[in-house]
Amino acid sequence: MNIKFTGNAGKAEQQLYADYIEKKYNRKLEALDIRLDGEYVDLDYKFADVPFDRIRRITGYLVGTMDNWNDAKSSEESDRVKHSIGQDSMEVL
């Protein structure tokens, strides 16, 4: 994490601000800019990117992957009818 500091405070106080933000938002900081001006503190921060897994609705469940599915649920998924919206299904009657 990159901490940029303007003002007069020690490393321990800087770390307290970083810990406060990470705990409040439950996310890891990538960068933190702390500006002290008398009684006022201005915190400008950027969070580290969070990897995003694809979420799909399969057989009535919202899932990211099927890794933890049992054999019966995996079989249900493979037996389902998959619909598509292609040129063939758009024929005019």
C-alpha cells in the first residue's frame, strides 16, 4: 500500500487511518493520501481491485461455478434444454 502524507503525524497515526478505512469498508487499500490541517483530516483513498466471478442462474440457483455441485445437480444441469436466440429461431411464420 502506498501512503502519501501531508502534515505532521507519525507512522503509527498514519497506520491507524489506514486500518480505520480498511475495517470500515472491509476492503484492502491500494493507496491512501492523508492531509492534516490543524484539527481537520482529509483522507483520499483508493481500494485494491476485487476479482469478480461470473454469476449465472442455473436450474433456479445463482451460482458462480458448479465445482461444489453433487452428481445429481450436475446431471440436472446437463439434461436441461438450452435455448438460443439465433437466426433460425427468428423465422417469420
